[in-house]
Amino acid sequence: MKTRTLVIIALFAGCVVSGRAHGATLDGAKVHSTSTGQGSKTVILIHGWTCDETSWSEQVPALSKRYRVITIDLPGHGRSDQPKDGKFSMDVFAKAVEAVRAEANADHVILVGHSMGGPVVYRYAQLYPQHTAALVLVDAPLFKASEVRAFVDQGIPRVTGPDGMKGREAMIRGMFSSATTPELQSRILKMMLSAPEATAKGAMNAMADPAVWDNHVLQIPALAIFAATYRGNGLDVTKGYLPDLQFMNVPGTGHFLMMEKPAEFNQQVIAFVDRQKF
């Protein structure tokens, strides 16, 4: 269970997402996003550490039949620019999401965050409660500041330097399950190993930002969809931060459950979004 917890903290850590591309800016740096579909509700999908918007290629077609769906490349990831000053933080990521939301003119949004995207949407909800209708955490438990800081201090040397690529690959492979087909493994590895070292280091370090983990209890609807049978300490901490939390597992999946069993995953997200009234 300890290894499983470290793997999830690590991620805090293919296919083309179809739709209309946009380019909001944050301090002059481009934030790439894609908007697909229409509807009275807007769902924003946030990827994990060293990933990009193509993480959600199995969700966009299904969700966009009912809602407006926006996928984002966080700063330093995919087709977005590096942060203007080169400094990564959860605030930078949250402000990038806000820049995209404002450009899209969506007053209230439901945010879905995978892995590192979980703390990103949690931080967004802290900073912009007036625009946050609900959160969905995808294999993304929230942790105490000391737990994250300890892992980040240990993990950054593994993903940087001469052996950094080997360390990153080993970390990523540890997140696969029997449901992660060879084709899917290749796609995920290609996506995540394409991110520059500055992103791998900066985004990992951003997860330990103490401002994020300062006991912010948010009274908003939330759904946590976790892989397999995870029931670690992070779940209890997550419930402490988000008291109005529903929790479920998707059996037979690994960390990339939305790619491994998209039909089951999409069904749960749609049911949750449909229940939200705003």
C-alpha cells in the first residue's frame, strides 16, 4: 500500500483530441486548450504530471454529446508554453485553468483532475470558488503537506539528471496494470517522456506547495473515482478536505483507469455531472 501511495503522489503525476483549439494566455505565455461540444454545463478536464490533453481522448466524444468539454495542456505540458518566469506552482496551474475558463466565458464549471490534476482542481476551487460547481478526482487522493514534501524531495533526483529518463520510465511503468494494454503503455510512455526535464522537475516540486495543503475544507460536491481497490490513508485525508465526497473504485484498473475502462469511467462521470444543479 505504501508503494501504491507513492506512485499516486508521483504522478501528481497517441490520440488527438478533436474540437476547436484555443490559446488563452497567462502572463504572456500561451495556454493551449480545446473546446468540444455544447450544453448548459461546462466540464474542464485536467491531466496529470508530464501528461497532456490527449489523456482524455476517450472521454471527449462521450461527454461532449451532453456538455461543453474543455481539455487543457497545463503550463509546460503539451502545446502550452513554459511558465513565463520558468517557475512552476499549483497557483500557476490554477491560474492557467482560470485563464481558459474566462476565455470560454463559462461562469460555473465542473473540474475533473487526474493524478496531479487532482491537486490542481482542488487549488483552483480554493482560489476561484465562485466559478467552481463541483470536482471529480481521478485516482488523485489529497495528502498532508508533510507526506507530499517528503516524497518530492526524494523523487526529484530520480527524474532529473543523467538517469532522469530511466527514472521517469520506471515510475510510469509502476502505474500500469494488467488492463494497460501494450499499445496503451506505449502511448502513455511516449506522451509522458516527451515532457522536458524542466516540466518533470518543476511540476513535481509544485505538488509540495504548502499553500495547497493548508487544511482548506471545501463544502462543494465531489466525486473520487479510484483505480482497482485503493483505500489508502489518502482517502481519509481527501474526505477531510472535501466532506461532500462520493467515492468509488473501478475494478481491474491501474492509474490510467479513464483510458483502460473508458465506458465505465464515462458512465460514472456523466451520472455525477447530471446530478449537479447550478
